[in-house]
Amino acid sequence: MRSEEPTQPHQRLDAELTLLWRRLRWMSVTLARKVDDGLEAPAYGLLGAVHDAGSGVRGGDLAERFGLDKSTVSRQIAQLESLGLVERVTDPDDKRARLIHITDAGRDMVFRLRVARGEWLRTALQPWAESDVERLVALVGKLNESVGTVLGKGQDHPV
């Protein structure tokens, strides 16, 4: 089997997104370690989601949002809890359920990580015109919306 360069736009996009994902993953791991070497990069994503949820979120909802097994989310939440970044509290609407709330230390961690990531991206995109960065933001937002729509329909790929 011979390897060929992708020629179709969607194939080229896939190749570029794959490379970008690897590079951003490296950046996430590296910056998470610099901010707190006890925090695993995947747990940072969950911490950010708990932060953005505001009033608390159920672990099952996080698992669904990230497409992860509940046991994986539970392990990562336990790590965040052991670091004092989140706490589990009883859901006032359903006393059987627990909500995950971010702590002040967790909010501080999210802030520090987001600042570090923003600075890293600012450095990487420094040669770009501001209008190009704004266009990229709009296009990535549109891409996220399209991908979310497909995933929301339970499709592995568009028909």
C-alpha cells in the first residue's frame, strides 16, 4: 500500500486538524505541568467544564459532554477533589445525586491555565494580522458548531 498526500479539501483538513490536535495536546500537557505538576491534562478539561457550568454539574453530564466513560470521569474528578480544586455536594433538586462544584483554588487554577494558554497562542500567532486571528476564531467556532450538530445526532459521520 502506498502513502499518498491528501488531495481533497476534507482530507487535507483532516490532516491539518490531526497535526494541530497533537500540537495543542502537547501545549496543554506542558502548560498544565508548569502551572501545577499534579494536574493531568485531561483533568484540566473537566475542571474547565466544571468552572464554566457555574452552579455545579453532574459527573454523568461531564462524561456525556466529553464522550468518556463515567468511570474515567469519576477517576479524574476524584483527582481534582484530592487536589482541592472541586468538591462534590448534594444536589438540592435530587438528594440522591451529587453535583461537582469548583472551589476557589479550582477557579484560580482555571484562570492561570487559561492565561498561560492564551499567552502561548498569542506568541504562536504573533506574526498574524489581527483580522486573520479573528477570522480563524470565527471559522473554528463554525467548525465546532457543525461537528457538534453531527455528534448531537448520534452520527459517527455525516450521511
